[in-house]
Amino acid sequence: MWQALTGGLHVSDSSDLDVLVDVADADAAELATDILQRLAPDCPFKIDGELSLPGLGEVHWQEYRNGEPLILLKSINAIRMVRREDLWK
């Protein structure tokens, strides 16, 4: 975006691709992380970003994919560790 707006060089070999994927439920989150995981090896950039959970905030897609019982949830007013099963209640 900054490169397009300013005309300056902002994309480099170390740049990553930031994504934000809205997911409505656990099935959608699994599908999104499956797709991102399959795309990652062939992408010319590292894929970075979050899954956006309705009314809760965002979780990093790779952290969600790893399946750990606790996951970092970031929202507009808090950052906290939550149990994975509490994300979809």
C-alpha cells in the first residue's frame, strides 16, 4: 500500500504478505489455515496474518494451525491467552 501511495520502494526481498481472513466458525478457520498452509511454500513472500473471529478479535493463523490448547487473542482493547475451545462458544 505504501509503495502505491508514495511511489517509493517499500517492498523488498524480506517483505511479507499480510492477510486478514474473516472466519465464522471452527470449520471455516480450519479451511482457511489449510489453504494458507498449502499456499505458503510456493508464495514469493512469507504469509503473515490473522484469522478474525466474529466479536472476539484476531488470532495468528499459524498459531491457530499449530493446535496448542492456549492461543493469543488480540482485540481492539485487550491481548490475552484463551483456551482454544473458548473461541467458538
